[in-house]
Amino acid sequence: MTITISEIREIELAKIIALYKANQWSSADKPEELYKALTNSHSLVSAWHEDMLIGIGNAISDGYLVVYYPHLLVHPDYQGKGIGKMIMNKMQEKYGHFHMQMLTADGKAINFYNKIGFERAGQTQPMWIYKGDEH
């Protein structure tokens, strides 16, 4: 199986929505907003198996010191194959030297992020106003 990692921003909306729905992410219910959010991110990395979008990750950044990773999804049929790590490795090429890299993780994602070097940020408490329903 050949997996391609790309920073191409032109991804069909239907492919994005299919990936988000496969992962049961509620942002799939706001397709136009999701598309604009992803394509206007500081970085957008996608993973492909042939013409199927199987993974995506984005970054929001000031471009110098701080980066936040809001989304990292891998299609359930492709999880556990190193695709999320490949996406994050691509992000590290660009942001690995930054002063602060941030994300919010829950569930199974916590162990994944621990394995690739992220750790709890001191005594911080994640906080949000969230309009989704999957957490």
C-alpha cells in the first residue's frame, strides 16, 4: 500500500466530509465552515491512498513562535498504520523549532500524542465553548 503525504490545499469538499463523517466528527455537519477553516489554516497536510483522502491535519500559527494543531484525523480503516505520525512528522518539519506547539487531545488520542512527544502542559486545564457533540 502506497500512502502519499501532501500539502496540497485543493481537496474536494466531499472527500473531506467523508473523512470527518467516518470519524464521527460533528464539524462534518458544517461543511462550508469546515472547508474554509481547513483551507485557510497556516498549514494543511493530507494523506492519500490512491485517490481516497485517508488522513488530514491542520495547523493554526503566528508563523514564528506558537502553533496550535486543531485537527488530526485518520480514516478508521487506516488507523494504526503510522499515518497520523507521518502527518505530524510533516508538521514537525515546519514547526518543530517553534517555542510552543499546542493541541487538545482526548480519548485514544492522548496515548498517540504522548508517543510522539507531547505531554500535559504543567497544571493547565483545557477549557472551551464547544458546539460539537462527540466529546
